[in-house]
Amino acid sequence: MGTKINPDYCKGCHICIMICPRKVYEHNKSLSNSGYPVPVVAHPESCIDFNKGPSDKKKCALCVLTCPEHAIDWAYEDN
Ligand code: SF4
Ligand code: SF4
């Protein structure tokens, strides 16, 4: 539900933290295995598209579309 970040792709640019209108993402105190400050999906339930299913049209998707590393994807119950 909401969104998830793939830590293998994220380079820690923090665009998602700055762009999300609902403050879903927060800075992480620790680094990923690759050494990047991958943000935390701190408030997934605040996402505008939190209750959307895989085939539902999304209203926001700003973070998914703007992440330069394509590291953000939708999180559903079965993935
Ligand atoms: S925008 Fe993408 S690459 Fe940048 S911090 Fe967020 S998830 Fe990582
Ligand atoms: S889809 Fe929009 S509201 Fe949801 S986490 Fe991404 S930028 Fe924030």
C-alpha cells in the first residue's frame, strides 16, 4: 500500500522528500548497503494514492515519476 523504495537503485538524492506534498518520506540516519542515504517511507498511509490497487488510476504519482533512478514503485499487499 502506498509506495516503496528499492534500496538497490536509490542514490539518496532526496528529490522524493522534497517533492511529496504529503511528507511521506523522511531522511534516514543510516546508509544503504551501497552507501546511500535512502529515505524512509515514514508515513505511507499519508500518500494520496495509499488505497489504490494495481489497476486503479493514480492521482499523484509525483515521486514515482520524478525519481531519477526509478527506485520508487507502488507497494501492494502482495508485493
Ligand atoms: S528520488 Fe529516488 S533516488 Fe532520489 S532519494 Fe528518492 S528514491 Fe532515492
Ligand atoms: S504518490 Fe504523491 S503523495 Fe504519494 S508518496 Fe508519492 S509524491 Fe507523496
